[in-house]
Amino acid sequence: MAGMVDRCPTGVAGFDKLCQGGFVRNSDNLIVGGPGSGKSTFLLQFLWNGAMQFGENGLYCSFEPDIVDTLNDAMAYGWDFSKLSGEGKIKFMRFAPQTSIEDLKSELTSVIARNNIKRICFDPISVLALNLSEKGKIRQTIFDLSSLMKRLKVTTIFSDESLEEGWISGVSNGDWTKTDILRFLSDSVSVFYESGITGVSDRAVRIAKMRRTAHERKAVGMGISDKGIEVLGSPGVVTEE
Ligand SMILES: Nc1ncnc2c1ncn2[C@@H]1O[C@H](COP(=O)(O)OP(=O)(O)O)[C@@H](O)[C@H]1O
Ligand SMILES: [Mg+2]
């Protein structure tokens, strides 16, 4: 029934308004964008708000070399995760890119159950695919991982930096990247642009798809400040609140 979809609000200023209140609960969602486009910031903000505003525990799974960098980035936005971490509300885990999918799944299953995790982020999922050579294997791995997350009733965000210019402009050159399959499998895809395409701001975000959601389809302006990400209202319109 319309309006009955349970939402998982991001709490990111302006974003939830674009999509009827947030991500669909227990869905898997993809954030795709080039380096510096704000993907990690969005993920951290989603987890911070989850714990601070919505009473939902979170897990941040990093495939980057150093998790300390991530924690320092968060601190610069005023999000001190060490306290939440001490209280068991947020967990940070680092996985080596060569971690097997079986190890990843069993580790995640126990951490999610033990800590009552409701929100999980994988940053960036493209790293996991690096050592998987065949397309079929990547598809299976990603499919396995997102089905497990759904069974465990968590709302998932994957970040993916393997962005092709052609995909941004909507004209594919036929050169699909390894993790393109995520765009088909995910329940939602949001594209982050690190240069403005709306003419009113220096960054933008476009929700390309979100199942079960009447969402804004145009790119809208976005900003990053020392408070994190703010989405700036309707397309081409900067709203003052
Ligand atoms: N205090 C700030 N004010 C304005 N912009 C900032 C601030 N802190 C970080 N940024 C911007 O955010 C970017 C970091 O985004 P990040 O979330 O790490 O991107 P990604 O994960 O997509 O590579 C920086 O490159 C910088 O442009
Ligand atoms: Mg990042």
C-alpha cells in the first residue's frame, strides 16, 4: 500500500526529502561517485545520525588501508565516534581486500547479532572486487553479501568509486567496470558529483533509482561544510531554512 513503506532516515539535511523520508528499511543502497565526491562523509553521517538521532546501532566496514584516517575525517566534522564505539553503538571493522567472502559473511553475521546492528556501510565495495577476476564471481559475491544483509535485517550502503565518465553522462562506451553489476542489484543508486551540474552549488547528487519510492529524479545541489553534507533542496534551488 502506498505510504506504508518503512523508511530508514539518513538524517542528512535535505536528502530524506528527496526520497519520501529516507532509504527503504532493510534495503541495499549504492552511493557512486569519484574521489572526493563525499561518499565516505555520507556514510559516516548516516551512521552518526543513526546512533545519535534514531537509536540505531551501526557498523562501518572499511576496505581502505587505514581506518584511523576515516576516524580523523569524522572528527573534523564534529563526529566523535570513540564515545559511541565505547558504548557499543558503532563498530568499525577493517577488512583486507583479499578477505574471503565466507570469512566476511561469518564475521559480519556474528558482529551484527552481538551488537544489534541496524545500519551497515561498506566503503568502498569496489576494493572487494579487485581480487575477484571473473564477472560471474563478483556478481555472486555481491549478491551473497546483500542477501545476507537483508536476512539480518540491516539497511546497507555500499560506496563505489569505479565511476566511468560515460555513465555520468548517460552514454556508456560499453566499458563496464567490475562493480557495475551493483547498479543493477542495488535497491537504490545515488550518484555524487564533485562538481556542480545544477549551476547553483559546487557539488550535486542525483538519485538514479530507488525501489518503492517516488523520488526526485533530477540532480540537486549539495554542499560539504565542517558539519558534513547538506543537500540543497529542489533542483536548481538553494533553500534557506
Ligand atoms: N570542512 C569541510 N568543508 C568543506 N569541504 C570539505 C570539508 N571537509 C571535507 N570536505 C570535502 O569533502 C571531501 C571528502 O569527501 P569524502 O567523503 O572523503 O569523499 P569520497 O569518499 O567520495 O572520496 C574533501 O575532498 C573535501 O572536498
Ligand atoms: Mg572515501
